[in-house]
Amino acid sequence: MTHEDFFESLIGKSKHEVRNLLNAPRTPFESNEWVYQIGKNYFGLNRRLYLFFSDDLVYDFFTSSWA
């Protein structure tokens, strides 16, 4: 399973399920946007996973790289 497949599998999961899989987010639990640092890319930039919740369920995500 690739990272993208895993992230795609998070859609429809509750905040509690996500927290059990990925630990606590870097943002408050009550927030509807969670951010996780998921590693570094080839150039050493931080890779982050952004999860978006509606009615306590993940409905979308994206990843990005930042310094």
C-alpha cells in the first residue's frame, strides 16, 4: 500500500479512528483541520498531511512540502 492509498483510506474515518492510527495531531482535537508532519522529501523539506473533517469524519486531505 502506498502512502497515497493509506491517506485515501482515511476518508470516512472519525477523529478517534485517525488519532488511533496516526497519534495526536499538531492541531487541537476540536479543530476541523488537522496537520501531521509525515517526514521529509528528497530535498529535506518537511512533508505534511492535512486532513479535513465534516461532522467528525474525514472528507478530504492533501499533502505538501515546506521548509
